Amino acid sequence: MAFGIGLSEDCVPAFNELQPNGPYKYVIYRINDHNTEVFVLKKAESGTYADFLAELPDDICRFGAYSFQGEIESEWNKSLFVHWDPPTARPDHRAVYEEGKISLYRELMGIGAHMMATTKKELAEDIVREEMISNAK
């Protein structure tokens, strides 16, 4: 646990189920109202990258993981971790998510790429795919 932000027991297993041939296409995480724990908000068994992006609110921070398994040519792990940090989120909320990212990110093994984004343009699929491919080299 870093900075007092813990993880619920389902955070790591949910990410691990994104890994090759797992049941989930993406996972959305949030921090509880007491700012003490990251937990899984949603596990999606199917969906597109556009569906994943639609889960990221315009004014609230979130974490997300999306599996590009089968969408990018390579034998390499294709899971993307996103720290969603929109500029319209409350400053105290943004600070708590920065702390929570440390707790969550260090426990997730097999991340193909990590991106922090403040706008959805930064998460455009072509940009993300290029990042994923460059990380595979």
C-alpha cells in the first residue's frame, strides 16, 4: 500500500483475466469515496476500444486496462493501462488518483504500455497502437 491507498482483492485478478485468452476485454477501476481503496468498477467481456474510451467520464478520474490481444500482430502482451486524469476533475480528486496509480500500477504485471491522458485525443487508437507496437520492440 502506498500513500494510504489500498487495493480491493479483485483489482489484480481482474487485470490478470485480460491477459492472453482471458474472459475480459477491458476493466475500469475507481477509488472509493473515502479515498482509501482502488476497486473494480466494471469488467467487460466484450467491447471495442471506442467502448472502453466511452467508459472514461469527462470530469472524473479513472484507471482502465484494455486488452489488444488479437488486434495487434505480435506474440507480445497487448494490455494497455490508462490513468485517466481529465483537467475538469477536481484538483483533490486528481491528487488522490495520482497516489492510487502508484498502488495499482506496481501490482499489475504484464502491462504492455502505460499512458496517462487528460484528453481522449491523447488516447486516439492510432496513437495507442503505435505506442503498443513501439513498446514491443
